Amino acid sequence: MSTESVRHTTSSPWWRTAVIYQIYPRSFCDTNGDGIGDLPGIISKLDYLSRLGVDALWLSPVCCSPQADNGYDISDYLDIDPIFGTMEDMDRLILEAGRRGIRIVMDLVLNHSSDEHRWFLEAKKSRDNPYHDWYIWRDGTPDCPPRQAAASFGGGMWEWVPELGQYYYHQFSAKQPDLNWANPEVRHALYDMINRWTDRGIGGYRLDVADHLGKDPDRGFTVRGPRLHEYIREMSAACFQRNALVTVGEAWSADPEQALVYTSPDGSELSMVFGFDHMKLDQAPGGDKWSLAPLDFVALKRSFAHWQRTLYGRGWNSLFWENHDLPRIVSRFGNDGRYRAESAKLLAIALHGMCGTPFIYQGEELGMTDPDYALEDFRDIEARNMLRDHRAQGWSEERLLTALRARARDNGRTPMQWDATANAGFTDGEPWARLCPNYTEVNAASQLGQPDSVLECYRTLIRLRKEIPVLTDGDFELLLEKDTRIFAYLRRDGLSELLVLCNFSDETVTNPIGPELWPGDKSCRLLVSSYPEAAHPASGPEACLPQYLRPWEARMLLKQNQEPDRKK
Ligand code: GLC
Ligand code: CA
């Protein structure tokens, strides 16, 4: 092992105590009045982000794109799309963020390009074009595609090109042809591109659909293909093991055991992955994302515990509730009516108490909610295709609306709510997407500096992660596994113990944690809670472990051990 990799494994990399903030640039802040957020908009909010305390910003794609999938269809990996700004803006963002100790994490869409990318335009010119083999083609006849499989955004995965008498393969929309990763030229062109961004000062990468890179259509693999980890190791060696980069792979198919492979501490693959097990537990068994079911809360706790325990001391977790593909968590697992603020804070505390790197999606730190769109407001390619396909299957308008309101990606993509002025201060023009109407109450300006706001709760949690080592290093023990309302767990590192106690319900419940589970004493300190502490009926040690938990009450408690625990 080289000294370089030894250093990687023994000293703790920066991202283990980091909190990463995701920006969906199109919906963050518009500075030129075209209704679309842009890079200068992000620069204008760096002070806000720096005050919040985040260490890195993951930007959803800002490269040139026809925007068929809002930038996840890239037509030039090495330039900035004019709707977002220029390369100079990007350089300025990297510089200005760096001045505030914030790194920029780019989104790498490597599984597919846009059908308008020069590579694809060449590839479809002829079968012997040098770029032809950069994509995946199969012979066939117009009415008989190679192997019938449904693409992620509806329709089939094979698109007929009459001029060539061939089909090309696309796991997402037909405007997103899959790159042929089996071709080493493709891989090396992508590695080259990544290194150029690293040279420009990028601090890390989020890998779009990382688990799809090893696809093997003939053998029916979309995810977890036979060469997947070989490719990731090759890419990691060529690109990621330099400049203290953080890398996170999106991996819907990953279970904790797979995540261990991706995040092995020898640093040969990635820093962490996004696993989605906890995002599939309000889905009917065997159904897809549109088949709604009540959340299986006990399964949610079990899932977290499984990920926490499996990766502890071996791999590394990412922690998230939201991203640009998911609805707002307070509308999904919280109560976005009467207890909006309390439940948003509870969700924050429940997540940020665990082991891993927390991610915050823009607006989550304000407790932003789903917007209650009408059918015509849904504009995402996935939602439009779902409407078309499910209407054809006979779904009623009401059922369609219920499913889209619960699940469509548009829910998380409404413009950021900065203040109570027109268009929430997001734009002076006509916003590209309809705002969530509650922006007059739910916005950053009204929460800044308000101690009991959702925003200040997130700020506290980010600060605590830097101050309290057990948040980063402690193990994880789930308490009250079968309880259907309370999520409670312990984190221990031998020097201190942390207890997180959350009432995921609209009712006041008796606190089941007594001294036998957690002997709270005078050394016990309340670090953060979802209710204003001043209003709490008790003080002193009883306040740490109160008799009752109010609706959506969450508490994070710390106890320093008098004697270092020798078992550790
Ligand atoms: C990922 C992205 C999503 C995109 C898809 C195809 O899941 O997060 O937004 O549509 O990949 O690139
Ligand atoms: Ca703009």
C-alpha cells in the first residue's frame, strides 16, 4: 500500500464531519429575470449558505443540455449551459465558495449523454463511424426490438433508427442514449473530462445512477452488472484518489452489503453511496413508485439500523431525506399542516443524529412542503410520461392526481422560498415552475435568526456535527424496535453517549425511555429539540428525559461518561 492510500485510511477525511447541501440550480435563485435559477444566483446566496455552516454544495447538472431531463441529459460535459451562466461564473463560484471554506461538488451524468451530444450525432451517422461503438446498438426490425424492457420514464428501452436499421439502448428517455461503458475509449474520455473539472477546482462528485454503469442489456442487467465494480475502481484510480475529493454514488439498487463494497475504507471506490431503502417503505409491496401505501414505520427504523450497523467502522453512510427526485419529507413522513415546523425539525434531528454524512436539499432547511399542484402543473418528463401511460391504463384523473402529488419529482423542484415578496424573491420574472403558495409564511427571511425556526435547528445540527465527536464516531443502537410512534437510538463512542428520541406522531405519548434504558443524570445535556425549550414544563435532569413527548417532539441528549469506558 502506498503512503498516500495509508493516509487516506488512517486520518479521517474531511467529509466525515461535513454536511453537504444540494442545489437544484434551476430553482435556487434567478438573477437575470428569465425565471430560471443561475450560477450568479448561487454566488449571491453564498453568505446564506456559509452562515448555515455547510461544507460543500452539490450542484445538479449545469453543463450544456437540451434540458429534456433538466440537465441530466448532457450535450457538452466541458461547458456551462447558457441558461445557468458561463464558465467564468463557474470559476467565480468555485473561488467565492472556496473563500468561505465551501467546496463545489459536481453531478456526473456518466451512464448516458444527450442524444444531441456530438458523440451521439456522430454515432448515428453510420455503423462504421468512429463514435458508433460509443453507444449501445443492436440490429433488428422496426416492430421487433431486441429485448423488451420498460425504460425508467415509460416506454421501451430500445429506440429505432431507420437510417441505420438499428436500435439504440436507453434506460431513461430516448433523449438519453446509454454510453457504452464496455468500450474503453468511452471510459477514458469520461475520466479525462472529470480530471479537467478537478483541475478547475471542483471538490467532489456525485455520480448519477452509479449502479447502472455496468449495464449489460443482453444479459438483462441494468443495475449491478458484472463489470460494475471493476469500472468504478478503474475510474476511482484514474480520477478520484486525488485532491481529497468526496464522491457519492447514487445507487437505488444498493443494500447495505453492496454499499460496503462501494465504500470500502481502502478508498478504492467511492466515499459513500445514496441508498434508497428508506424511501421505498411507503410503496405497496411489489408496486412501483406510483403505488401508494402508508409508511411502514417499524420497517423504516429497521432499515436505518441495518445500514447503520452494517457500515459502522467499515464503510460510510450518506444520510438524506430529500433530493431533486423526491417529494418534500415534511409532507411525506411529517405533518405539513399543524405541526409543520415541529415535524420538520424532528425529521432533521432524527437524521442528523445518525452516523454518516448528512445531505440537505435546498429548502429542506426551511421545512418547505409539497405544492399541491394541479395536473397541468406537473412538467417533469417522468410525470408527463406517467400521466400518458397510466391514463391509457384507465387510471381516473383523481387517482393520477393523488399519485403525482405524493410522488412526482416536481414536488421538490418548486422555486426556493427566500422571502415573502413576489415569487418568494426567487425571480423578478416569470418563474419556470409554479411556486408553493405557502411562501408568504415559509421562507428564509422569516426564519433567519429565529431560535425556534427550522432553519436555526438545521444550523445547530450542522454546528453540533463539528463539535461533538460521538456524532461522527459513535456506534448505533436502535431502542424500542417495535414501537410504532417512537424512533429512538443511542450513539456511543466510549467517552460519551448520545440519545435521540423522536415522537413521529400527532399525539402526546408517554416517554417509554426510563432510567433502565438511559440513566440520565446531572451530566446530561439537551443539545437540540423540536420545541422551544423555554416553554418546557420541567427543567434540570427531568427536562432531559421528560415524562411525556409532545406531538412531533424530538430531543437529542448528550452525556459525558465520568470514567472512559474501558470496553471500547
Ligand atoms: C438520476 C437523477 C435523475 C435523472 C436520472 C437520469 O436518478 O437523479 O434526476 O432523471 O438519474 O439521469
Ligand atoms: Ca436566470
